[in-house]
Amino acid sequence: MRSEKHQGYMLWGHAILQQEGRVNTERYAASGTITKDNRVVEASGVLGEFGTEEEAELAGIQWARAWVDGIG
């Protein structure tokens, strides 16, 4: 999980390992969560699948940053 502060919010990027019948192929589902004052403000669904954990986490952070920027 990756996190960063942005405009008073905490942004979280999540990577969920996908293992559905795949052999030697790791894929990670991405999602994002936004919190403020230790409370969840918004959470995404699955944003897509990525080849690395880092790519999935970054996608979650990018989604959260865009969400925060869109409400301002």
C-alpha cells in the first residue's frame, strides 16, 4: 500500500494480487481510498489490472488525487 498527503487528504493506493487460475503470471488489481481526519471519504472500485504491485498502487493514488482535485 502506498500513501501520500494531498490538499489536506490522505490518499491510499492499493494493490490486490490476482491469482484466479493463473500460472506464473502475477497481476495486481488497483484501487484507491481517500481519508480525512482518519475517516474514509471515498473509495474506488477496481480500477484495472497491472503487471506490478507498484503500478497498481500508483493507479490508486492517481485516481484519488484526481478525485480530490475534482471537488476543489
